[in-house]
Amino acid sequence: MSDSPSNKTSRSTFTYSAIVFFVVFFIGVSASFVWQNQQNHIQRTQAHALAQTYSYQLRSVLDHNLSGIYSLAALVHEFGGFTRWFPQVAESLHQLYPEVNHFALSPNGIVEQVYPLAGNEQAIGFNQLMDIEQGTDAWVTLKQQKLLLSGPVNLVQGGQGLVARYPITLEDRHEGPEQFWGFSNVVIRVDALLKSAQFQALVEQGFAYRLDRVDLETPLVISENNAEALVEPVVIEMSLPGVRWRLALTPESGWFPAHLWLIYGIACIGVAGLVARFVFMGLRIKEQKELLSILLTEQTEHANASDDRLNRTLMAIPDPLLEVSQTGDVINARMPNDESELADYFKEGESFKAHLPESVIEVFEFVFQEVLRSDTLSHRGAVFSLPINEQTKLWFEMSVVFQASPKSGESGNYVVLLRDISIRHESEQQLRIAATAFETQDGMLISDQHNRIIKVNQAFQKISGYSESEVIGQTPAILQSGRHDKSFYECMFAQLANKGTWEGEVWNKRKNGEIYPEWLSISSVQDYLGQVSHYVATFKDISERKASERQIRQLNYYDSLTRLANRTLLLEEMMFFVQEKNLRSLQSVVLFIDLDHFKDVNDVWGHNTGDQLLQQVAARLTEATRAQDIVARFGGDEFLILLEPVDISNNADRALYRASHVAEKIFKAFERPFSLNQTDYQISASIGLAIFDEHCHDPLEVIKQAELAMYEAKSSGRSRYCFYQTGMQERVLERVQLESDLRQALVNDEFTLHVQPQWDTQRKMIGAEALLRWQHPERGLVSPGVFIPLAEETRLILPIGEWVLRTACQWLSEWRLDETMNDFILSVNVSAVQFSQEDFVQQVQRILSEYDVAAGSLQLELTESMLAHDQQDIITKMSELKALGVLISLDDFGTGYSSLSYLHQLPIDQLKIDQSFVANIEQGEKNASLAESIISLGHNLGMEVIAEGVETEAQFTWLAEQGCDLFQGFGLAKPMSITELLDSLK
């Protein structure tokens, strides 16, 4: 039996409706998937740009604050390990780098100086190389000889921080390899670093993050916020000094909630069902028309069926539908998708106010009033939210129509359609977050695929000076400074096309014409087809950082005291002459200048006065040279001048003549006295000169030659200049060999003591002066005038002087039982270096006690030039020696610096007239008057007077007539061995 036309038509209607349903459902799912991928891509692109911004801020803050560590290391290296300047320099650096918790210097790895000290006292004495937690990084820093950032570590003063170490090496005084001195340290607390990098703003923008140190076997967490929310995070790695950090972040709410896919699916099903239903209804209406002629008798039944179908159509609407009476009671609540959460708020037969929050009730009442006032008796667009649980809210948009009752005299109802707009609300919120992130402290601009600017932020307007309206539609070329050529921008866009990003330093121009440096990062944004749709550029004004770099260069290449070039800059210039100019047919000269007796200035007036003198010397050296010449401070009181190379092809002596002329100008400049603390002071200089030409490939060798020539000038009488000659090297080697032999002389028992007797006016021997002699196994007898200055310079005079003192006390100990030696006094010469020891008095006391010697039989001879040093220290030590009973003699009186007022304060027993006065008493009345005045002065001060260098009978007689107490010299007895002295006494 065949189907009726009605059945055939129904089957075709359902078939078409099903096809429409699946087509619409497929289109909806596809559109949702594409839209979600696009939104997810945008979110991740924005998050990646944000992560780059914060990682750059973090690197910038760290780079800025770690730059101070190089300044400290350079100063320690420059001053050869002298660190008294540290508090002042560290205070200045702390003002430049406020995020730094403290700066520190750690000789041999042990923290000795910290600034600021308050709050960091426990760090003093901390041994970084031996610490369990920080020792490994400290040894790695020492081994690699470069800056290394450690941490976070537990600080000894409490809390966690990042510790930056930079190893410092000092030049060996014997020109050996540089030796490790210690570390310069910068400590930055982690919380201060994150605050400066504005990581709190990242949290406020709704992101979870974790910052890890990843160069270790096990990554170390530096900081994190809601790390458990990190799902498929955006990751940026940062290379820092010696370490690698990684920043991972993701929105706290996730990239895209999984339940939204269910909502999208339900929505697609609902829309597809609704469309299919409409198609179905349309086809059914068509069916009714076609069957109208056949089914006239069924008209009433079909009309009722149409009403039923209309009701089912309304039920197919996916949004909740409410009917509310004018009194507020819920008549009907249709929840097509079984929204159980929403059904709890609207229960049939109860007032809509029964379960709704007060804020939502106010919205309903307001909308109902607006509907009644409206001409169309409708209203749409009102929005409210309902809490589903503690974490979730659903947002709804209301559409209301007032439906009057067909029966007269009865009130109507409100038909309320509630549309779920939670997804749209979330999207709007994400857009607001993106807009907030756009307004960072860094300048940002967004351009389209044609590089036309479409959006800029406030920071862009502040940095560039252009308002948004002035740049919209323009290209970024409006900012070009003209300092970069066309090829620079071609390379930039080529990298953008290949890698999608570009980053570097660019010079741009503000609206007012000012050119400034900026750090620019550009990223390209692609659409879902992989085509570039936009460019996003972020930039930061780095003018301050460039200024800091200039300051660091100033510290690295210029002496902080004199503002002259330092050793580093001078050597680089000399290498430039060698490598770039090749010095063919050109010749330069290096002048090595050393101030004569500069140490006396520091010892007498202090280092501050010495610094003033160095500054004035630097100024005069600059005046004596040309602008093209390089004047440098090489260290201490040593200066170097590198003369501008001159062409010697026509005159071979041209460079030598110019160098001699400059040396003469320097000597003439030094003829004017220097003003130090309102006192005129005269100082001279010795200058060594060495040729610098194409045959010299090592600048240090040329400087060494000039230094050797300087020493030759000093040995020739100082205050003169000398050109380097080949034989100078041999003389220096001879001196080095002599110093080496002198170090072994004490070990090999090569020293002996001779004595020269001292006589009274009756020619009775009352004492003797001990004289040191060196019997070298190969050189023979070495003159004291040769080896004593060398011993003082190398401080070998300390063990030698102690040996002399012990030998003298041993003799006195052996003589104490001999009655003929009871009143015999033995004099021992004491060097200024020896006397300056802090424990010198204790050393004398210990030796006297060890040999059981009466202190009154020992007399120490001090030179008058020693009195130019620390006067208070000399008075204290002399007083302590007098308290022991030791006699004190002032040698070479009249040739030093002592004043009468100062001489009066010293507890001196004996005054020794220098032999230069004794030798001249027969040559004129003035010389005799000087000797007579010294004798009278000594007696008036209650001192015994002895004359040395008495060679003739006439000298002895004249001195005795003037009241001189004691005599010593070749005219009475030459120096002799101790055996000869004892035989002479017996």
C-alpha cells in the first residue's frame, strides 16, 4: 500500500529539516572553533608581549643596578687594593642604584666593608668562599674571572637576596701575573627587585607567574604567584650574568574554560534546532496550502495543530522564558536547557522577589515600570548577574514584553526572555584587561599591515611628544632621527619578515626635535591565515642608561682624582698607534714622570694634601703639552705622557727634539711653588724618555724602558731627564741581583759588626758606635752606602736591624762581668723604617730582657730626618724607650728638618754634630760659628754633644775648647773588629 501524499510530504519535510539542522550545527561549531582559536591566539600573543615587557624590565633593573659593581672593582684595581675611599663612593653609587640593598668589598672572599652598614652588620666577616650555600658560586666566579649573579640565597643578615660578585685582581709589584685580591659585591633583595620591575602590576592584571633560575640541575624558584594555575604558560628565558632565568605566565582564569565548549555545543544545537524548526514550520505551512483543497474537512483540526506547533516552536527557543503577573507572581517558568541553577531563583506560584538578590529585584522592577511607560509595551537591554557558586556568576540580558489579557477587566502578564551573555561579558572583560596592559610605562604603538599607526598609548605620547590624533594614519617614520640609513631599516623589516620579531637600540626624534636613544622591540601579528595583520612596537627611553654608561666609561678610562687618562686608556691609545697607524715614518716619545720625595708630603701633611699636590701637578703637565698629546696618571705619583706621533722622514731628530722641549717645559712649570694648605711647597720631578716607533710592538715594553730611564735620572741626582739607553737594563738587573744577594746575606751569615770608638776630652774610650759590614763571598766588602738604602727600600732593614740589635746586646751581656766595661756604652743606628714599627719599643724591651742587659749601656742613634714623620708617634716611642732606661742620640744634627720647639719636646740624651760641619771648621769663621752654635744649643737643652768625623788634631783641640763632650773619627781611631776593640781597652 502506497503512502498518502500527506505522509510523503511529512517525510520530505523532516528530511529537509534534518539536513538544515546538521548544516547549521556544523557551521556553528566551525565558527565557534575558529573564533575560539583566534581568541586564544590573541590572548597568547598579548601574554607573550607582556612577558617580554616584564622580562625586559627585570633585565634592565638588574643591568642598571649591577653596573655599580664594575665601578667598585675598577677603583680597587686602580688604587692597588687601597679601599679607604669605599664609604664615599658606595654612598654615591647607592644614590644611583636605590634598589641595591648594599655594596660590599670582600678581600680574599671575606666581607670587610659594607655600605650601608645599618642592618647589614652581620655580613661583616662573612667568608663567601667557605660558605656552604654561596661557596660554589663564589669559586665559579673566581675561576671564570667574570661577573656572576647568585641566588636567591639566604642572607646572613636575614631574608633572601641576589648576590652579584665580580673578581678583582691586582698587578704584581714584581711584574708577575695579576693576583686575586677579592670580590666586589652587590646584594639586591628579591622583593625590592620585583617591586622595581613592577611585578605586582602583573598580578593586578590577573596573571599567574613563576620566575625560576634554570641553569641549575634542579630549577630554583625565585618568585611565584598562583603557580598552580600555570597551564600551557607563555615562557620567556633571560640570560643574566652567569645564570639563566625563566619567566612563565598565564591568565589566572586560564586560556579558555573547558565548560564553554559545552555551552557552545548546546548553543549550536539550540540555534540549529531553532532554524530547523523554522524550516520545518515553513515546509509544513506549504504542506497545509497544498493539502487545503483535499483536507477542508480537517480545517479545525489543522488549526489546532498549528497552535500546538506554535507552542512547540516557542519551547524550542534555547533561552529561559518567564511569565510574570502584574502582581509579581511567576506564572510560568520555561527552562529549555534544564537550567537548574536558574530554576532555583524562579519558582512557579511564588513572587519573583522571593529568591532573587535585592540588586536584581531592583532591575526587574525598573524594567517592568519602563515597559508600562513604553509605547510598544516592551523593553530590552537590561543586564544583571546571578551568583551560581562562590567562584561563578552568570550574566543575563533581559527582554520584556507586556501581554494584555484578551478578557476585558483582567490584568496582563509580563513575558520575560533571559539571554545568557556570560561569554560575551568575559570577552569584554578580557578586552578591558588587554587595554589596561596596553597602558604600561613603556611606549607602545600598533600599526596595520601597511605600517600605518592605528593605536598608541599614553607612554608613547609622553615620550615622543606627539598626541594620538597627530600620529594616527601616519607611519613610524615620523619619529626617525636621520641617524640611521636606509639599509638599517631594510635589515629591520627583513628580520621581521623572517623571524616575526626585531629588537635593538634606535635613535629617534621627539616632536620638539630632541634626538634620544630608545630600546625598541617589534613583533608582527598574524591572522588565522598566517598573513601579517598588525605590528606591535614597544620602546623605552634609555637616555639615563646611556648616561650611566658614559659615567662608567669615565671611571674605566680616566683617573678619578686628577681627571687624566688612566693606564687602560693610555695602553689602548698606544695599541691604536701600533695597529692602525703602523707608525711608518712616524715616531712618538713616552715620558715617564715620577715626583721626587713625594712620600715626604704624605708623611708630613697627610694623604689629602698629597692628593691636592697630584691634582696641581696634573694641571701643570696638561699645560706643558699639546691637546693631541695624552697625559695619563700611571699610578701613585707616576705620570706618563704620550706625545703625538710626528713625521721624521725629513728630520730624524724631530721627535727627540720635541720630547726634550716638553721635558724642559715641565721642569720650568715645576719651578713655580705649589700652594698646599696656603703654604708654598717646592717639588721636583725625574723624567725618563723612550722612543715609540714602528720597531716597538709592545707598549708595556716602551713604558718599561721609559721607567728605567726615569730611575737613571733619579740616580743621577733627580730633577732631570734621561733618554733610555741599552745599558740601563743591565744596571737594573745588577740591582735586582744585589737585592737577591741581600736577602740571602742574613741567612748565610755574611753580615758582621765593626765598631768605631768614642772618646772624651781626656782621650779615654767611653763607648763605641756599632757599624754594619757586608762581606759578600764574590763581591767582597760591599759599601754600606750601597746596600743600606736598598735594604730600607725593600724593608729588609727590619730583620737586619733586629740582628744588629741582638748582636750588640749579646756583646753587652758578655761584658757585664768585666769591670773595665761597666761604664762602656754601645751605640746602635736605627733606621726610620725600623723605628716606625708599631712594636719597636716592645722589641727593644724583649731583646734587653732576653740577654739581661742594663738598658743604660745601650744607646740608639736616630737620624734627624726621621723627625719629619709622625711627630706624635716619635715622641711617644722615645718617651717609652727613656722609661726603659735606653739612651737616645740624635745623629747628623743640622742636616735635617727639626725645629727648636720640636727638639725641646724630645727626650734626647746626646746630640751628634754631623761630620760636614766638623770638616769645615778650619775653612772659615762661618763654619766654625755653626759648630759652636750646635754645641751651645745641645748644652742649653741639657744634652751631651759628640762630634763625628774628627780627622785632625786641630779639629779635636778646637772642639774641646768649645766644650764638646765626646769625639769620634779617623783621627782618633778607625772602625775595627770587636776583638781589636777589646784588645785596645786592655
